Amino acid sequence: MEEGVRTNLEVESERAVLVKVLLSREEREGPDPLGELRALVDSAGGVVVGELLQKRERPRGSSYLGKGKLEELVRLVEMVDAKVVVFDNELAPMQIRTIEEAVCRKVLDRSELILDIFATRAQTREARLQVEIAQLQYTAPRLRAMWTHLGQVTGGAPIGVGTRGPGEQQLEIDRRLVQKRLSQLRERLADVQRRKTREVDARTLEHFTVGLVGYTNAGKSTLFNALTRGGAWEADQLFATLGTRVEAWPLGGGSQALLSDTVGFISNLPHHLVASFRSTLEETVRAHALVLVLDVCDRDAPMQYETVLEVLEDIGASDQPRILVLNKLDALRERNFIGLDEADPVEEWLARVPDAIPLSARTGEGVEELADRVRDLMKGPVREVVLEAPMSDGRLTDFLEKRAEVIDRSWTESTLVYTVRIGRRQVEQLLARGSSFTLGGTPAHEALDIHWPRPVVDRRPPVPPHERDWPEEHLGS
């Protein structure tokens, strides 16, 4: 292979051969084993010109592929004139090196391909910092296999005290430079994310926040634009959304929530590896409710649903109420199941998750039902209470008249007395705005747990994602 071919890991406009080794221990294998990798290469701008599959009990140590299959790969690459070979598996550094020497082409694994996509889509300062950190974390353990300039370097004059001996290997210099750069980037990113944590905390205190989560290309950005004033980029591509966008979502009845559009999850990749995922973890972990968007047309939807649940559990977003949305009803109808021996996937999902909402982000079908469901979550259990507040608090009066069910009103010389049906979250919003009032004669902050008792749980605030100690073995392993 040409020297320095791995200095550019992009696949844009390059002819690519896709390879996957199906291991017997793998579970949840879809009907199209290379479908997702094909979409990833397409998202990166590559052109797929060949595909190769192999089933093995376990990967071969030196080349992952079996010896005969490696020879077949060499012939395929030559025949289709491919410039890059992309594996759907996670390869060790020496395996990449061995395959590259055999095919005389650049070889990427799944993680490197996704990092390339993230690098091309990073727009904000935070996203660029996170992508560079992810790339360095992935590259650092692979320096020995990636570079060949491992000659000995001596410092200073060839003779004299302190100059004898072989000196320092270039590999060690490279590793030290990588670690220094990582430290600098992490310091810059920490400043950005501390500011973001404060912003998220302020939004969570003042507003009811909802996070859109789901597998990549499930239609989250399309739904986001349908529910809000829009602005999120829509594309039929994996990882079309990299950053986080937050907009107001009118729910009707004078209520609104803040909706966040986040990067999609994906299987077979530790989310710790891609630091850019962390830019969206803050919104997801702190959201009051989550809307799980599922592409009901995708034959791999069950696997994608399980992947999303696993990632949410892993990042600590497991306590919020969740609403499952079965998206792309319009595309499902276009398939026309008449005469086909296929079950309706919507019915299958409703049997599995009865409170799921069938929806089409394109046509708007089901959007009102979703807004009603979120509005009910925002209010929480409604209680009839007597609320007394100073006459001068016009913001509180306006809030009650527009967002609560007023049963009775009365006034004294200095106070107003409302009998209202109201939810806990609405009371919390009034307190967050600085209003001072009583509920049934008890100060509101004390009356909350009287009228809306909560189960005894660990109420310690979650640790912000960027401050967690993620297992290092997941970084570039």
C-alpha cells in the first residue's frame, strides 16, 4: 500500500467495497446485513461498488477474515477498482494493517466511518471540539499500526552527557503530542459544556422540556419541524442531525413545551467512542419527558427500538415518562400490503406497546394526539385547590386564566382567591417565575408534596454527561 494512504480517512466520492463477518455469537441480525453500512457509506459520500459477507464462529486473529475470504477480497477490490474497503466490524489496529497490506487499499472499520461522517457534519464549535476529541481517542491506541516511522530519535549532539543511548521512539513522541492535544481540547470543551449545563438547568426549571430520541434516520428532524416553527435540516441520511436544536412547541390550551432535536443512536458502536454524542446527552438526561421516534417501515425496527432503550438506560435517561411514536405511516401505506403475506407492523407494535401513537411527520397525522399526550404529562395529576396570592401579581392571574381550569374567583382588599383545577408542574412553573402564593392556606412549596405526593426515590441531580467517568476501555478499543 502507498505510504501515507491513511493520512486521509475520508471516503467522499471514493469507490468502496463493503465487508462484514457474521459471527455465530451475534444476535438480532437483520434481513439485510449490510443495509446500514451501505447507508453509512452513502451518507459519507462514498459509492458502493462491491459487497462481501462471511460467516465464522470467531474472527481470525491476524486479518479478521478467513484466509480464503481475504484472497477473495483482494480479487474483488481489483475487479471493481475500489479505492477503499469498509468493514462493518470493529477491527484491531494490526488487523487493519494486515488487510491493507493484502489489498493495497485504504481500510476503514465502522467506527472510523462514523467519525468521518461526524467530522463533515460538525458545524458548531462544541461539535467540532467533540469530533476532534473522538478522532484522537480512536487514533491514539492505533498509532503503532498506523504509522511506520518508528525509527530511533536522538536528541542533541551525538556525544556528551545525556545524549548517549537510543533516545526516544517516534511513536512515544506521537503519543505524547496526542495526549497534549487531547488535554487542551478537553479544557476548551469543559468550558463550553459548563455553560451548556447552566442553560439546560435554566430551561428545565422554567419550562417543560421534551427530548426527541430514536435511531438515526427515524424521522426525528421531520417531526421536530412539524411540531415547531422548524429549522432542523431534514435528509434521508444517517446522522443528518449532529447538533442539538431547541424550539418552542405549542401544545394548545395556552401551554407549550420546549422540544429538542438530537442526534440519532446507532447499534454496534459504544456511544462512549463518539464524543459528539455527548453534546446531546445533556438535553436527553435532563428532559422531563422523552418521545421515542421509531421508523415503523424499517424491517430492523425491533432491533433499533432495543438499541435506543439500551442507550437511554446506559446514559441515565431511564426515569422520564416515554411516548413511543410509530413514524412514517405515509410511507407504510405507499407500500400497499394488499395481496402480500405480511402482517401490518403498526398492529404488531400496538400489541407490544398499546399506548404507542401511530403518526406521520410528513402529513401531520397523529400530531394532535401526541400534543395532547404531552400536555397531560406536563400538567400531571390535576387537583382542585384553593389558591391565594397577592392582588399585585398580574403574571400569576394571567397564567391561571389561560392555563388552568378556574372554578371560582373572589377577592379581598389585598389578595385574590382562586378555586382552580391545576397540575403539579403548573404550580412548579409559577414558583419558578417567582410568584408567592398559598394552596389551601399552606405555602405552595410545602403544599406540593401534600397535594401531589411523590414516591420516595433518589433525588440527587444527575451528573452532567461531560463530568462522568466514562470507562476508558470504550474509547478506541
